Amino acid sequence: MNEYKTQKNKYLDKIKSPEDFKNIPDVEMQAVSNEIREELVRIVSKNGGHLASNLGAVELTMAIHRVFDSPKDHIIFDVGHQSYVHKLLTGRYTQMDTLRQSGGICGFTNRFESEHDCFGAGHSSTSFSAALGFAVSDKLAGSDAYTVAVIGDGAYTGGMIHEALNNCRKDLNLIIILNENEMSISKNIGRFASNLSKLRARPGYFKTKKATGAFLKKIPLIGKWLFKAVLAIKRGIKNTLYGSNYFESMGLTYLGPIDGNDFEAVARLLGEAKKLGESVLVHVKTVKGKGYTPAENAPDLYHGMSPSAMENAKCKTFSQSMGQVITELAREDDKICAITAAMCDGTGLCEFKDNFKDRFFDVGIAEEHALTFAAGLAANGMKPVVAIYSTFLQRGYDNIIHDIALQKLPVIMCVDRAGLNARDGATHHGIFDVAFLSHIPNLKIYTPITNRTLEHSINQALREGIPCAIRYPNGYESEDVVSQFYANAVDFELGAKRNFDDNAENDVVIVTHGRMVTVALAACEILKSNGIRAGVILLEILKPYDATAKNVYKLLDNKNCGIILLEEEIKSGGFGMNLKDKLVELDGINEKNIEIIATDDTFVTERNKDEHILKSAKVDAEQVCKVVMSKGFYICDLAKKQQ
């Protein structure tokens, strides 16, 4: 792994491990936090990544590493996108310039990267369940290690957090840190709440509380009764003035809220929580983008950033195009509604939200609920469009089968970020949806690759009256694809289209969908330069596969040619396997002449630009040509022609 950085830092240069950080005096913590923020802005501005959330968690993460001992103590970050400070403090500072780069530091926690990343992440709301697993296993093993889970308030909209909370035990060395940076969860009444939190954070508070309880219980005859009465009175006063909360009702000791950007206060309260030796929830409030004015003023814009080189302001993304289409359709049809799982901006639904507030539903980080909620809407006459990233749609697999497809409910799933995705790595590649959607009955799969065909897909799906998935990649339509396949088109009709030379039969035909059509076109040019006649068939509807196979069959000018089924998704159960099964049922198609090129049943860990990811997954143009050459499809075809 490349290790390099471009500037000297007084404190970070000295931190090779959490122990080095502990040796820095308390009086220098403000200077350390300033240095960390400067480094975060520099790195993320260059490589992209999550800025605002990390800036807000600087003091909190510093306090955690001051109080706890990683890797003996387990530190788990929900989602993991706010773990950059944790990485800086655990020996990875000299590698941080490789953040989100090929072979470099991951933008999330990663067990394969460091012993200090005890649990990998990338999706929300998993931390509490994982932390509970660590804490229970330590209890069973007789270990005195602590488990600390850092969970943003947004994650509490995910059901898994509450499922874990329902199973949490009191007798564990478990510290749950609720990092609230947007919405208020517990009742907070001004100065009283602030003073109560400070009182509970003072050294000796819990020791005195415990001693007082023990003294009362020892009073003959009335001791236990008196202890319960005092406790009830205390809770009543506190609940009246300060408010009870969900966590205390579930049996957790609750501490806070306190200022999560106050290093001393957080370290002190975490120290007190640690002494309790039981499951504790510590509530902190932080400011997203803290210390960097642009991020503080617009935390949403600085949440997930792309390197400036990746920006393309001239074109509409497919997400934006989808949002505009359904917004226009909703003006004419009051049955159309839109659903997102905490990804309004990312899925392009902000315009719909602004225009149709009563028909827009952000259900939070709850993909399962989003899909079944959509099923309920559809069952009662509405036309729901659910926009979810491919990698997050995985979480609603049962809901698609049981609640939508089984009942043939007309829910439209707009599957965003389909295919391999740059920078974020294995947790965010959308390579499984084709495989798990393909074998679900009563469901149709569209794969538009232009803005116009995306619009047609949505219109057609609304007319179908059955469950439909419309999948599209992260990015923009390709001018080359439009010119190659739609140069003379009056209307961008859906279906199979071909790009063949008119004057000769093809030796090889590459059948593909989505953005892989650009790879297919590039491979064709290479093959033609080597004297091999090659053509491309573009599919913008995959399923039902029997109809797709017949459309491909009609377009083949030579039934004896080699057929490459090219996809960037997972091979097992995917597009290639399903289409191949249907093609070999047709007259004149030889199974031996069909080859599938796909991501070969592996998690693609590459985090660089798209072209590098495709090469790493072995689905790039060079790989296509290599397969064609090795299989000798064109040689077999020439021999048959000579006969």
C-alpha cells in the first residue's frame, strides 16, 4: 500500500497508535482537534468522501480513544462514514492520502484494514446489533473489555436499532453513544436539562448515588420501601421537568444530553459511564461540519463529496432525470406518489418533494418498511414509485417477494446506482439486484441507458399494472450510445437494438445492458482492428427473459456466431445465465457458442475510478476481447462459412 502525505503536522505525525494519542497532554487537545479538522478538509477535498459528519465527530472520537483501549475495547461506528478521525488516531495517518483510492484506505470501517476496525460497515443501523454480539460474547468469555457503538440519530429511523434495543441486557460492558446532530430525540428543557447533565457527569456522582441507595436499604423494616419511594419521587420530578425517554423506558441507564464537541465533557461522561459496568446510553449533541464554515452552513452539501474532477454540471444524472419525469407525470395523475429511504437528494426526488408534499414520503433509513408501505399504497389504488439505491434494495428482499410480487401489486422500484460504483467499495456496488430480482415471479426488469428511454420505462411501467424494477447507473447518459443506437430514431422506443455493420455477417455479437454497452462498443472496435467482425445488441428490458431471448434471436444476422453475454453484475443467477437458458431453446443457437462475462461471484473491493473497477472485476473491453480470442468463436464461424 502506498504511504505518503504532503505536509507536516505537529501532533498527527506523532500518533502511530491510540497509545500515542493518550500520551498527549489534555491542554493540547484543542490544538489536536484543529489539526485533525485541517487534515480532514484537505484529504476529502482531494479524494472525495464524507466531510461534514467527520468534522462533527472530532472531539467525540478523541474522547472515546482517551477513555477506552482499542483494540481490546471494541469501537463500532454505525455506517462507518464518520470513522476518518478514528482512522487518524489508530495508526493510519500516513495512509490517509490514499482514502477511497485503489489499494488505499476505505471510506468506511473495514476489518481487513486494521485490528482497530472490529466490525465492517457501509450500511446504516447495524451497529447496535453487532455491538450487542461483541458485548455478550465478552460476557460469556469472562472478558472485561468494553464495547462502544457510535450511532447517529438518523440511524434510529432504521428498525434494526430498535430490534437490538429490545434484546439489550443490563449486565453488559456496553456503551451506546447516540450522536445527535440533526433531530431531537429526548425532551430537553433549557437550563435544567443542561445542569442535570453536568451534575451526572461529575466524578463521584454515581458513587454517591450508589452509596446512598445502599444506606437506605439497610434501614430496618422500612429501608427497601423507603429506597423505592425516593427513587419513584426522583423519577417523577425528573420526568415532569426533563422528560422521560425511550431508552430509560427500555431499561438502559441514560446519560446526557451533553455538548459532543466539548472534549472534556464527553471524556468525563464516558469515564463515568465506564465505571458503571452496565449497559449505558450516552447522548451527545454535535454540530455537523464543525469548524469548517461552509460545511456548518450547508451540512447536506458537504455530507458526501465527490472530487472536483468528477463533477459534470452540463448533464442531468439519471437520478435527476427520474425525479423530473415522475414530477411531471404527477401533475397529471394524482395517484402517483414517491417514496425514499432517507435519500431524497441522492435519488433525485427533491423537485417532487417541493411540488407534492402530501404525496412524498421519506420513511427514514427503513427500506423494508418503504417497500411494504408502497405495497399498501398500491393495494389501495395509489401508484407508488420507490427510489432506492441497488445496494440498499437488498435489505428489502423479503418485502419484494412477499408483499409486492406475490400479490402482483403495481409498485415501481427505481433501482438507483445499479452496477459497480467508484470510490465507496464493496459495500456500495449494486451488483446483486439483477440476480435476486430475476427469479421473482410477476416482476419486470427495465434497464434504460438514456434519459428518453428512462422516461419511456417509467411510463410503460405505470401502464403495466405489475411490479416493475427500473435500474440505472450512477451518472449520465453517453452521447456515444445515443449516436450509435438512436441516431435516426424519431422516438426512443424500448426493446432490443443492434449496432451492426450492414455489409457483412458478424463473427461475434456482444449482448449487454446498462452502461456496459460502452464497454461492448469499445471491445468491438478492438476486435474489428484485428479483423474480427463484431456487433452489439443493447437490451433495455431484461425480464421476462423468454421475450428478451426472442428479440435477440430476431436481431442476430448469423445464428452460428459467437455470442458474448456481458454484464457488470454478479454472474450466479444473473442476466447472462437467465438469457442463455432461453437462447439455447431457440432453433440454431448452439450453447457452446455462448459465453458469459460477468463479475465472477466475488465482492469487488476496488475503490478507484470506473474504468479501474471494471478491469478489477474483469468486465472491461480488454477482457471481452481476450475471451473472444481464447474461445475462437470467429475461427469456428469462418470454417463453417468456407464449408
